[in-house]
Amino acid sequence: MQVMAIAVGVSAGGMLGYLWHRLVGCSTGACPIVRSPYLSVIWGALLGLSFALNR
């Protein structure tokens, strides 16, 4: 069950990170986290992992 929670947390976090990049983004290109979709997905997945592990 723990593995499933981690997988869901990482997947949901990655998707939310990508959505944040697409919907909010960074108009100047100076934002370190959301200037690249890859970085946004990685940060979102890490946040999802931390939430899943702290449940």
C-alpha cells in the first residue's frame, strides 16, 4: 500500500507541476523553477513524494 501511495503522490505532483508550468508559467524567463517544463515536473514530483511520505 505504501508503494501505491508513493506512486500516486509522485504522479500527481508531476502532473500538477506541469500544469503549473503551462497555466501560470513565467513570462520573463527568469523564474528558476517554472521556466522549463522538465524542472516544473521534477519539483512537482518531489513535492508529491514528500506529501506521500508524510501521510
